[in-house]
Amino acid sequence: MSINTLPSTVRALLQADPTSKTITLVERPLPIPNFDKGEHLIRVYAAAPCAGERLWPSFGDIPGKEIITCDDVAGVVVSTPEGSPFKVRDEVYARTSYYRPGCARDYAIVTTDELAGRPCNLSWAESSAVPLAAETAWQALFKHAGVGNFDSPNWKGKRILVTGASGGGWDLGRPDCKSNGGGSGAKQVLNYHSIKIAEWGQNPLNKVDVIVDCVGGQSLEDAWWCLRDNSVIISINQPPEDRRPVRCEVSDVRAIFFIMDPSGADLAEITKLVEKGKCRPIVDSVWPLEQFQNAYERLDSGRVRGKIIFDLLLNTQK
């Protein structure tokens, strides 16, 4: 696509105040990539918001930064820096850094180290559902928990508990994963409305080797009772030791808190797994950008099963 054929303005979902969830649909100038920083211009076909991202305090630490929502994106490369492994018209996806404006706009900026070729067996909406959930799961299990990769013998016999799995939009597709939620390829699903995880976990037959906590707070505290000795507990919300119950006597536990680091290299490996059918995204619903209010109401409802997606090709000729 020639730069001369690009629009001068784009639609965008703007969060005007980092202390408020209020979003407005606005027009903004076409973003201009800085090739010296490895930036690419992407025509956005689909973008996905993340629950809670509108209240992340880091936005307030970046003076003058406009808060465009949605850091998960799938689209087509429009322009590239010299030497980029990606070409114009390549179909790509990414999780972008929240230190830059997001991707809920017709054109967005993505850097070389965030990009990967999207899975050929997914729709655009499904592709945009992958990056955050998949990269978080990948880094939690394969980089922090030490279970290797999907083909590693370290998986054999491992019991893994994932709290809050139903809203993450990602199915690891492993038959030996336990899940507190409805959104994963779990051998057993625990309904937190009817089962108290702390009580369930004190049964020796229910003990697990790895916990990945996606909720924090009381859920993280209750999850400690599910650990066996020489296990790992990982949280993406807060340091696990902060919520360790006083009387929980499990020993030799590695407690890890981490924040997912956007990585095109990790995403490229995930693409291979998706194309092999070993894992898949889960989409709750797809919305035109103009229906953002209804989409965010759905996101905030607590009833989401998978990812909310904005399809930017709906209701537009741009």
C-alpha cells in the first residue's frame, strides 16, 4: 500500500484519564512509525482489550502519552524499517508495550521485537485473541515454572492449577492441567462458586506441582493450600509470598511474581503450536469499533468466557 493512499486520520478508542474507565471514539492523525526504533506501521484488522488495563497506574507515569486501548493486535504490515524480517502485506500479530498508545485504531505502531507471523489456521479475530494470554502462559510455564516445553519429559505427571482461567482466552490443550475456571483444556474444572479451593487443596490427592494464579488476593491465598512440597507458585498479580497463609506448612516452594514481557520470539513459537493444533484461542464475542461501550460492558460483567475482540473491518470502508 502506497503511503499516498493512506488516510490522514484514523478512528481510535481514547481513554482520556488514567484514573477513569471512560472511553471515547475519536479521530486521530495517522500514526507515523519511527524506523530508527524498529517501528512498523500496521493496518489493524482486529484488536483485543484486557480486563483491568484501563486502570493500570503506569499510564500516569508517562507525561503527554495518549492512552489508546488494546495492546493485542492482528493485522497487515504497511511499512517497515530497513532490515526488518517482515515485509509489506505480511499478516502479523503482536502484544505491544503499554508504554506506547495501543492498537484500538485503524493503524497502529508495532516494533520488530514484538511482531510474529500470525497462525494461518485462525481468523483475524482469533489471532488477536492469542498474544497476551498465550505469551503469559508460555512465560509462566516454560520460562518460570521450569517445565520445559510441550515435548519435554518435564511435563510427565505434572499437575498444574490455573486460577481464573475462564476469562483468559487461551486453551493450552493439555490433558493434565487442572483449572479453576472454564476456559482451558483442563482435565478438571473447579467452580469457585460451589467449591472452596482452600478446602479442596488440603486433600492430599488434589495436590499440584505448579500453580499459575491469574487473580491474586483471596484466590492466591487459597491456592497455597493446593501445593505439594517442592512445587512452584506463580502469580501475575502480586508476589505470592504476600498471600501465603500463616498455617500453610508446605516446604521448598518457589514463589514467583512476574509481568509478561511482550516477545515476538515467544509468539513465533506459539504460532507453531497453534498451527499444529496443540493450543488455541477462545473468543467470547466480536464487536465493531463503534460498539465499544457494549463491548466494555461485556468485558466488565464478570461473565466473559474468552477474549473480547474489536473487528475493525466491520462497519467501515477505511
